Amino acid sequence: MNHYQKTALGLDALQQRHIPLNARQRRLLVLIGTEDFDRLADQFKQRIATPEILEQLVELGLIHSTQAAHTPKPTPVEFETNITNIAPSSSPVVTPELKDSNAAVVLNTEITAPAPAPAPAPAPAPALKAYSFEETRELMMSLLQRYCGLMARQLILQIQSATDLQSLKRCQMQWITALQESRIEPIMLNQYLQQINHSLLRLQAA
């Protein structure tokens, strides 16, 4: 499951919403290729990334497998006619094989696949801010309060009691799982997730 990545069309679909997706398809598309998805427990991955939904997103061209074997392009096939014994006069003489009016004569024909249409460029993502530790923690708690309510009370208390970066990052998996089950729009969740990840990485590098 970890070897799938979004295509350019998949990124554009999250931004523009021009491809109709159900909630399970959009949730998986949001998470595919992110560090948070890689860190999810196997039982959550199997529940979110079922083979059926993965196949649907691949068929729509929204994700692709990075482990797909390279298939060589077919060699152009050339067909040559068996025209021989051309007389020096202006009227060519053809062999009996070509006298049949139903025979198909193809001269140096190449069979090639049409070039694929270029994928549309994804819309630029909004600029991310480097929040402080307190601002990052407050953002995580406020989203839980807004979209999950009392069901996330215990997790909110855990985030509130986090005093360092490592303890806050340990809450992140439960945080994303709780919001996935809420009514938040997947594209909005993806934007908040990118913001949280960006802030945590900046804090870790500081």
C-alpha cells in the first residue's frame, strides 16, 4: 500500500474537485503518498486502502504504483509488399499474388500508439506557515473541538498535556484518524495536515 503516489491529475482533483469521488475514495486520495499514511497501523491501512478503492483510483488515473514493472514499447511493425519484376515500360507488371482485388497492400506502414494527452497542471497550493509549538498544538485541538466534539475529549486532553515535540507527534496519528471519521471536507483536512506537518518539521529542525 505504501508504494502508491498521487498523479498530477490526482493532485488537481483534490484542488479543483472536478472529478466526482465518494468519501472513501477522496479520503484515501488525500492520504496516499503522505508520511502520515506510512506511519498508520496496518489495520487502519487495510480499512482505508482496500484493494477495490485502490483499483478505482488507479483506473481514474489519480494514483499510480511506483513498483510497476517497465513495459517496453512495441517495436513498429513494417509490412512490405511482394512487388517484383517491374517492367521497364510505363505499365508495371505485378506478381500474381497481387492480382486479387481483395488483397491488402500496405507499404512501409508503422503501427504506433497515439501520444497520451498531457495531464493538466495542478493548481498551486496555498503557502504554508511555520507555526510555533503552542500554535500547532492549539490548531490541532481546535479542529478536534470543531469537527469531533465530545468524542475527541480524551485526545484533546492528551494534546493539551503535550509539553514537547515528541509527545505531540505521538498524538498526531490519533488526531488524523479522528478527523477522518468526522464531517470535515477531505481537501480541507489535507491542507490542515500539510500545515501541521510543515510546522512540526520546522520545529524539529530548529
